[in-house]
Amino acid sequence: MNTAGSALSGAEAMGAPAWEDFTAALRLQLATKTKLQREEPLAPKTTMRVGGAARLYAEPASATDLQTVLRAARASGVEVFLLGRGSNVIVPDEGVEGIVISLAHEAWATFEVVAGGAVHVGAGLRLKNLCGRAAAAGVAGFEFLEGIPGSVGGALRMNAGAMGGWIFDVVEAVELMTFDGDVKILAKAEMHVDYRHCAELHHAIAIGARLRPATVANADSIKRQMDAYAQKRHETQPREPSAGCIFKNPPGHSAGRLVDESGLKGERVGDAEVSPVHANFIVNRGHATAAEVIELVRQVRARVRQAKGVELEPEVLLYGKNWKDVL
Ligand code: EPU
């Protein structure tokens, strides 16, 4: 609590000079190839392209530097946020009061075929590249992930899925780093995963995974399957910037159909629009703000509740906040 009596948390109370001191001290402990940047704009790092800056942003170039960043944050009470490819997040307009860590450095984009047909991948590898590298190596079974615009780490955190499968279908083990900087390997059987959910990765960072595809096929048939999925996606999903599906499918329902049947396609708040192509996508028609997206989410939820009696829950993360505090 500060003297003015407002309810600022420790992290929010950290002013610019404290951030400068924290950044300077951390910089000294990191390799030069590790990026560390104050007030880094986050909108360009997300597919929705809205929102403000990270008070501090880091792209560690090694596990050692990731560990150093996490331990420094812990010691100073700085909140840590992970950013993958930014395809399932909405960044608030005021930005993020903490340190945003991205495994975007190439060191995390590894792909290696290991004994017995499994592959070992780094958390920063894009799913598109995982599919491409696997197809080139003749490893089938990852095609369903091809169109998800995320990274392996983000996909694990969300248990991302498409075309009737989700990533944990092909996971054997996940290598993670706790926010204390300790590395652990968890077998899938030790993890609690569900539709768009992985409990163990709410308080730890996936740094790599061993994946075992379900089938074996030749490169031609893998390519055909990937093309078929890509075509289906092009026909049924919008091209404009979005965060993918905005709501989870409620048990026994399709969120897209519920929003559609509530007459909401094309509904707008500023430049945020319920896509006329797929009603479970909110698209950015050019210069949307996070506030406009959030207001549209609120309106869509209210209308679906009224028209259908179903309470939709957001699937995308509101970065650094809880949806229930803004809806
Ligand atoms: N539908 C409508 N109107 C619409 C949209 C859909 O009536 O505006 C109907 C469709 O005709 C279909 C049903 O709703 O009968 C389901 O639609 P779709 O096949 O597009 O699948 P979905 O359940 O809406 C899920 C995932 C997508 C994933 C697709 C394809 C969720 C919330 N969504 O969508 O994942 O790409 O299947 O596999 O689980 C994401 O998670 O961000 C995402 C886009």
C-alpha cells in the first residue's frame, strides 16, 4: 500500500527508476546475445495486434540466462509473464507490469529426431516449422497442428488443438523450468491436461518436449493431409488479425454456432469485429484497441447468455489480468 492509499501491488508500485536499476543489474549478469529491453511494444508480437508495452522484455539466449532472469525477478518481487507467438493473448492497452519473457531466440527452436521415431523439440519452435521439419524427415502425425499460429511452448501451455486433435495427444514428456529456475522433466502421465488446459504450465515454463507421433507415413501423404487441413482452415476461418477462437466450446456446444445464431456476426465496437466468416473469432479491422476487443467480448457474452442461456468463457488469455475482473 502506498502513502496515497491506493491499492497498488508491489509490482505496480515499481516506478521507472526502480525498473531502470533492476534492468541495469540484470543486464550485467546476461550474455550479450540475450535481448533485454525496457518498454518493448507487445502489439506487434501478437496476432491480434492490440495492447501496450512490457515494462521489461527479455529474450534469453540460453537456459542459464532464462534461469538468471527468473531468479532476479523472484528476488525483486517482479511478476513474470511468458509470451509464445502471441496467438492466443490480448495485451491490455496499458501494457504489462512485469517482465515478459519470450523464447524467440533461435536457440529454442530446435528439432531433432530421436531413437524410435520420437522427436525432441525446443519450446520456441513454431508449430508450422515443427510440421515442416517432421514432414521433411518423413515423420507423420503432426499435420493437425500445421495451421495453429503458435509455438510449441504456447501450444503446451494451452493444450492447443485443431482438426479433432490437441498437442498432448502426441506428447511423451515435457521439459520445464519452474519460476525458481529449476529444471524438471515430467512424463505426460504425471501432468494434468484437459481441453485448452495444462495445470503444470501455469506456474512453470515449458522449455522443450519429446513428442511421439501417432502414425508413420510417407512425405507425400503427409503433405496432402497438411494441404487438406490448410484448405479447410482457409475456407472456415478469417484472414484478418485475430487471437483465434475467442471462447472455449462449452460442453456439448459450439461457441461459434451459439454466437452466430445469436445474430452477432459483423457486430462491432470500434475496429473490433465479430468475424462474418467464423463467429468465434474477433478480428482487428485495422486500429482496434484492447479496450474495444474487451468491450465486444463483454457484449457477445451478454447477448449469448440472453439468447441461448449459455455462459461463454474466454479461451484467449487477457495478459496480466483476469477476465472476471473486466467482464
Ligand atoms: N459454426 C457456425 N457458425 C460460425 C462458426 C461455426 O454455425 O460462425 C458451426 C460450424 O458450421 C460447425 C460448428 O459450428 O458445425 C463448429 O465449427 P468449426 O468446425 O469451425 O469448429 P470450432 O469448434 O468452432 C474448433 C477450435 C478451433 C479449431 C477448429 C478446427 C475451439 C474453441 N475451437 O473450432 O481452434 O481451429 O475447431 O479444428 O476449440 C482456437 O482454439 O483458437 C481455434 C481456432
